[in-house]
Amino acid sequence: MIDWLLAPALAAVQTTSAPTVTPHVEPIEVVEVGCGALEADEIARLLALELDDVVPQMRSGPPLRIELTCEAPLLAIAIVDPITDKRMARDVPLPLEEPGRERVIALAIAQLFEASWLELLLPTPPPEQTVTREPSPPPAAIEAARSSAAAVVRRPSRSLALLVAGTIHGRALERAPTLAGGGELDVRPWFGAAALVVRLGFDAAQFRRDLGTIRGWLLTLGLGVAGRVRISPRWHLAGAAVISGGLGRLRGVASRPDVPTGAITAPTGQLAVDLGPQLRLGTTVLALEAEIGGTLRAPEGLVADGEPVSLGGLWAGAALRVGFEWSPARRRP
């Protein structure tokens, strides 16, 4: 009798306490055709990192499907978006079979996908009578597109440049002009149109006198800022200002054994400003810049048969810079 009375209650408890199991749906699905050793799962993982502002909107629906078809020398990318019901396609050069090509492909897919989502922010044209108007995208999709667009606009492009320069300077222009040659090494992390500059510089000169020569050099290490203005897709007008500290040295070399010689070394400081056109060809950078500046506390040598010599004072010259600039892969927080 008791078992008969408790049976309905036990059935109700078992019914309500049973957990509901929701099958896991991957937000991104990548399939490839004819791509050899290409790792589709790795592309899906990297793409999820690039699109983590948008992918959470898809977890309750069908996955974003990516179709890759490799037909050298092209890679055909097709994206089927389950939210906007759009199909996007693009052909890009097929990356070489080397480490990192999955990341290159994931970045190309992310750019194509984000460009499609930015179109959601455009006004919808009025429907024609003979054309059936497509359903409006979900509000969550529009909000995700707006957030993605705002983040892209606010985020300055970042890159890292390494430049080597050959320089020629006219030094001590205000009292005893002399020609000096040398070089500079710049490391420039760019944030949009502005950059920090870390510069290592070296100048050397030789002063000839009747009793011999004086050889001098100047080594500097400085920190500054740089900027550039885009003139065309390949040309920029770039400039920089750098304050440096360093060390200068003068050493006498006699032409006769009876002439006494000596050497002097002293700390120094320098301000340099440069400006000129810059050409970018892919990752290669070429620049020809005019330079002006001033050097303080440089060592000065006294010569018995002539005027004092120094690498200090006002100077002007030119620098030919050659180097590379890399844009690291963008990762979302």
C-alpha cells in the first residue's frame, strides 16, 4: 500500500532531477580540399582567437563554416555565415608549405569575415517592388559588428622597424668645419603614425696638420620620437628628434718622431633632428633624410701649428637609411 502511494512521487522526483544534456557545438568548422598537410583544426583554433568578439554570438546556433580549396597558385576561401545567411568568397595566393602558414590563412579569413560584418552597419537600401527584401540581421549580430568596427578604428596599427644608415656630417660648422662620416642604427616601434626611436650612432673624422694628423670619433646612444605622414601608398614624409649621450675621443698621430702626441677622451651630449622622404616596398624601407643638430662637451684638441680641433658644436648632414619594418600578427585580448 505504501509503495503504491509513493510511486507517483518517486517518478516525479526522477523526472525533475534528470539533467538536461546539451550537445556541444563547435563555433567554427573548417574543411579543406586538396590542401595536403594543411591543419584545418589549427586554422579553426587560430580563427576563433581572431574572432572572439563575434564567435560567442554563434554558440547557440550553427557553426561558422569555412571551405578551403587549394589549386596552386591560389587558395579559394569560402565562408558561410549562419547569422547573416551570407556566403563570402575570395581567392588569395596559396602560402608555401612552411611553419606558420595556418596562421597566415586564419588572418586572411578573419579579414574577409570582419569586412562582411562591417557591411551590416551600412543603411539598408529601400526594397524594390520586384525584389523580396532580405530579413534584417539579428540585433546581437549588428551590435557585435558595431563593437568590432569601433575596436578596429580605435586601435592604431603597430609595427617594428630596424633601420641602418650611412651618414655624412659637416661638424663644428661655427668655428672649424670638418667632414665626418659614420653610421646609425635605429630601432623604431611604431604606433600608428608615431614611434619611439632608440638610436646608436658613430662618427669619425681626421684633421690634417703639418706636423701630423688628429683622428677623432664620437659614439652616441639616444632616445627620441619619430612621426610620418602618408603621401601615397608607398611614400611617406618621415622625421625624428633624438637626444643622445655619448663619448668622444681625439688622438694625435705625428708625422715626425720628435713631435709629441697625446689623446683626450670626454663624455658628450647631442641633439639630432632629421626629415626626409621614405619609400616602403613590402617590408623594405628606404629613406633619404637631412640631419641637423648640435653636440655639447665634445673633447677639444690643441695643435701647435694650427687652430684647435673638435667634433662638437653645430653640425648638418644627410643619412641614407635602409631597413625592414614588420607588422606583428594582431591578437585580440
